[in-house]
Amino acid sequence: MFNFVSNIQQSRETSSGEGSLLTQIDWVLLLFALPITIAGLVTMQSYGEGSVFFDHQMAWLSISLMVFFSFALIDVSILKKTKVLVSIFAFFIGLLLLVFLIGHTANGAKSWFSLGGFSVQPSDFVKIVLILLLAKYFSRRHVAIGQVKHLIISGVYALIPFFLVFLEPDFGTAMIIGLIWLGMALVAGIRKTHLFLLFGIGIIAFLVLWSFVFVPYQKARITNFLHPLTDIHGTGYNAHQAVIAVGSGGVFGKGVGYGTQSRLRFLPEYQTDFIFAAFAEEWGFVGAMILLLLFGLLLARILTVALHGESNFEMLFAAGVMILFISQILINMGMNMGILPVTGITLPLISYGGSHLIMEYGALGILSSMRRGIQHAHAEDLTKEFEGL
């Protein structure tokens, strides 16, 4: 028995040593995430001008992996401190304000900082910061979450970035921010009466936005969603071409580099918003199912972290990351298949763009670090248990 306890203590000490850094990383998370990103790189490389996107995305992937390993190997418990989280949150809110002054306009939205040949979108990083902040807030008040004041205060945290992002205007990202707050509030234990109240407020807010805030092209996207075939040469063009691309892939696809909708420029933004349609055209139904399987395995791994969290903070953070990924996957694929309106939301880990890729791999790195903390905690519990025998 003494030898067994000694082995547990030795393994715990070894796992925290420099010689076993590789064993501290959740390689399963990376195993499911990397093939998804590679699928996007292959899709970008298969087109004429795609080499530019491919080269840039390879650079972003290198940075993203460094961010993943950095978070995975350090102790992220500092992110549990309220002062640290509030400071980070305030910093990124400042960036959202700064983007109105010196930001770069792309696709009608002033939401980017231009850095040479690359662009950075601060609203992508706000998503993960908001998840951390809400995880901290809800974890400290999970017993009293039924009180409406906590719902209001947490809602204010989300409303600030939501409002700033909406004004850029980036309706898609603003919607994801709203879904993150709503989803995490539900996980934390929001009352059903409060939920119905929120839906009522949401309906009223939508009517106000429709009457006084939405610009014509945003209204057109919504009406086109209700009647997608009424203007396939105008507001419904992108969605219509995406549906054609997905359907033309058939069972096994047309082959890498032979997607006619993308190569002949019928499908716009094939490397970002409509990369799923471009991928499905080349790889077909089978390829799309494999991609969905990889996403499913990744989400299952994140769920494992959530279910075995060391504290409510870890569980809520993992749940928030799941909500973020699921929201973007469903909305992006939905608009690629013509069943949801086009909102400009990227497909996680696969769409072109550095900001969202760094944020997503950073989130996975934090989850990896949290899982290491859970393993250490379990090792300590085992040691105490056997020492008491």
C-alpha cells in the first residue's frame, strides 16, 4: 500500500515537472481540431488565388498553435480572479471603441484593425473574454441565480459589447454574443418565468430595431430568409449559390480543385462565410459527414471537461465554449444550406481569418489547462484517500 501511495505522489510530481510537459497537454482536443483546420486549408489551396489565403492562414495557424500550447502549459487559475477578468474585459471594450476611430472597413462593417497585410477583429476575442467573465459571475452566484438582479447584471456585461459590435455594424457577431449570454444563463439556472420575460423583451426589442435601427440591407436579409427565392439575383444570391454548391457535390463530391461554383466565382466568400459550401461541393455528402463527425467529437471532448470541472467556474467556462462553437456551427451551416439568413458568421476552426482562429485555439488551450488541473486534483484526492488507509 505504501508503494502504491508513493507511486501516486511520484506520478503527480513528475506530471508537474519540466520533463513531462507533453503529457500535460490534452492532445485529444488538438487531434479533433487540427483536421478541421486542415480541411479549410485544403479548400483554400484548391483555387487559383487561394494560395494567398492559404499562406496567410498557415501563418495564423502557427500563431494559433503557439497560443494553444501557451495556455495549455501555464496555470490559468489567474483567470479566475475578478480584478484580472474585469481589467481584460475593459481593455477589449476599449479596443471596440477604438475601432470606430482607426478601424478598417470591410464588407460594410468597421470592425477591423489593419496590420500590414493582415487584419485583426477585436470582437472575436471579446467572445472568449465574455465567457470567462460570465463563468466567474455565475459560478459565484449559482445558488442565488434565481434572483432577477443577477440576470440583469450579467446581461449588462453582455449588452455592452453587443451594442458596440452591433453599431459597427456586425449583426452576426452581436447575435453570437447574445447567444453566449443566454446559453450560459440557462446553464447557470435561470428561472422559466425570467426566460419568458426575456423572450417578451426580445420581441419588443426586435420591433424597435426593425422600426428605427435596422438599415435596408439588414431588413432585406431577414425578409429574404422568410422568402429565399423571391430575389435570387439580389439579396438572396449568396444563399442561392451556396445551396447550389452544397447540392452539386452529390455523395462523394467533385474532387479537390474541381468545385465549379467557387472556381467560376459564382460562390462569393468561399474562403470565409461559405467555406462549408465550397468544401461540400468538393468532398460531397460523405466529406460533410466526416467534418460534422470531427466537430461532434470535439464538442464531446469539451463536454467531458464541463462535466468533470474542478469547480463551477471550469464547468461554466467549458459550457460557454460549447455554446460558442455550437452556435457558430449551426448558424454558418444553416445559412450555407439556405435554411438560415446570411449573417456573416464564420465556421469555427475552418474559415479563413486569424482573429477567430487564435481565439478558438486559445479557448481550447484554456480547456486543456483546466483539464490538467482536474487531473492533479484527482491525484491529490487519491493520495489523501490511500494515506488514510
